[in-house]
Amino acid sequence: MRPAGALPMTGLGRDEYIMNLKINPISSLYDLKKTHDIQRVTWGYRDEMIFPYTIMTSTRHSGGVLLGAYIDDNLVGFLYGYLGMGGGSLYLFSQRMGILPEYQGRGIGTALKLAQREQMLRQGIDLVVWTYEPLAGASARLNIEKLGGIVRTYVRDIYGIMENPLQAGLAMDRLLIEWHLMSDRVRTRVGGHVEQPSLREWLEEKKYPVINFANWKDKLPRPIAVDLELDDKVLLVQVPPDLQAIKKRDLSIARGWRITTRSIFEAYFRRGYVITGFAGAKKSNSFNTYKLEHKPFPSTVDFSSWATGLEDDLEDEQERN
Ligand SMILES: CC(C)(COP(=O)(O)OP(=O)(O)OC[C@H]1O[C@@H](n2cnc3c(N)ncnc32)[C@H](O)[C@@H]1OP(=O)(O)O)[C@@H](O)C(=O)NCCC(=O)NCCS
């Protein structure tokens, strides 16, 4: 038996990966146990942060989702979520998706989410929500642009302090994605009918005002100025293209980004802005960029309880360290 993380590189190109990819519910004991290895390898989690396969498999039999991504019958990623209820209707809370590092960025996460959408629609559920790191480019591109999720809730320090390398060092703030499965926005995007937004176009001739600025010093972007009082219909927020690289070189700059972007998202969400777009940095010394729109979106479930977060706040954390 081959442990997760030791899967052979097959030399397949992106399209061949997709052709060899199968998405299926995880049902064998071997693969259920392998989800533990994937959590260790993908996030660097220690035992107490690993979701036990016993819970995940029970959830699957109770209307939840436990899907595996298989290449040549090897499990290379999984997606896990359970049912939630709010405003009298059911939704899915999608708790964890991980793809082994050597298989990331090849469309496997997208394929898992599309299978999750199909399963939910079959069950008569049209809303899936989950949270993600606001400064993670791959998740933002996937969640907002490819899948068509929207964000209007900011969650402070969702689970307190983490010790795994991917998440350690920063308050664990998260954006809460709402994926309205039958909305026009989502249907267009999952049908592949939306072009990638062009950062150049957004910034050209100052088409949309930018909320925050940063300067690059020693190849590191440092936040310098923020305007929390703009009121244009569309606004842009610049975030660093590689959070992990900043964390490795200077944790205080990464924390500066956390505090700056927290203040921006909280202030503008409070005033009715919603994240509707994301464009990835295309050259060095440029930023990943979110698009915020002042636009009403119907809401069936109230997620505002998330916004209060844990009592354990960033300032306390910094004092402790
Ligand atoms: C987040 C994750 C699940 C996404 O799965 P994936 O298979 O890599 O996703 P996909 O390839 O379907 O889509 C990712 C998109 O982001 C793009 N991308 C990757 N890195 C990026 C970056 N730094 N900035 C902007 N876009 C980026 C990819 O190119 C791809 O877009 P494209 O298809 O237009 O090229 C996976 O990367 C992962 O397991 N990460 C670690 C664990 C994690 O953070 N999980 C999510 C929270 S639970």
C-alpha cells in the first residue's frame, strides 16, 4: 500500500489529468484512512486537527458530502461537507477540501466542487457555504471567478491559533463564501462562459478606484495607505500575490496585511459591498486584486453570527508572541 504524498508523478499534462480524473464518494476503508494522510501532507496538520474518517463517513450517509478525486484509482484529494440550517432552509457547509500539493492547480478542486454542486441539486439544496483565507490566491480564483461564489461576511480568527506551517503565525481570519447554485452568476460560470477578468483593464485609466496601496521593498509588498470612505459602485482591493513567501521572510509584514485587509473588508461589507471578482497578479511587483461591488444580493440565511469571531483577537495574539 502506498501512503498519500508518495503517489508517483505521472508526467500527465493538465488535460490528461482531467481525462484520467474520476470523482466518486469515498467508501473504501483504505481511502477513508488515506484522507488522514492527505490532511497531514496538504496542511501539515497534527493529529488533533485531522477530521476522523469515522465522522466524515457518517456525515456522508446523513446527506453530507464526502467526495474523492481519483487519478488512476489513487485518491489525490477530497472534499467534505455537512448539512446546516438557517432561515428555515437547508444548506451545505463545505468544511474541508484538500488536493495533494503536486496535483494542485490542475482543475481537480474545480471538478470536486462541481460534483458537490450536482449532489446538492439532486438533494434539492441550492446553497453551499465555506470559508477561506482572504490572502490565498488559488482559493480566491477558484471560489469567486471559476465557481461564481460571492462574499459579504468577514470572520475574525475563526478557530484561534494554528500551529501547522500553512496557517501558523497569523490570526485565522476568513472570508465566508456563499455559492448560490442556481443563480445566473453561478450557472454562467460553471458553464464555462465567463472570461478571466483582466487586471490591466480594471486598473487602466483608473476604471475602478483602488482602496489600498502598498510599496515594494526588497521584493516584499508592504501595506501603506487605506481609504475606508470611498463610495463608488465598484472598488478594488489589492492583496499580496504570495502570502506564504511573505510569512517566511517577515511575519510582521504578513500581519500588517492581515490587519489592513481585515479593516477594509469589515468596513466595506458593513456598508453593503460584496466581493464579486478576483484577478490574479500577472507580473512581478503586482497584486492579486479583489473587485467589490455595491449591489444587493438576496439573502436567505443570516451568517452574521460568524462575524463576531472568537474572543481570541489578533492584538492579544501579538502580545503573547
Ligand atoms: C485550494 C485547493 C483546494 C484548490 O484546488 P486545485 O485543484 O488546486 O484548484 P483548481 O486547479 O481547480 O483551481 C485553482 C485556480 O487557481 C489558480 N491559482 C493557483 N495559484 C494561484 C495564485 N497564487 N494566485 C491566483 N490564482 C492561482 C489556478 O491556476 C487555477 O485557476 P485556472 O484553472 O484558471 O488556471 C488546493 O490548492 C489545495 O488543496 N490547497 C491547500 C489546502 C487549502 O487551502 N484548502 C482550501 C481551504 S479548506
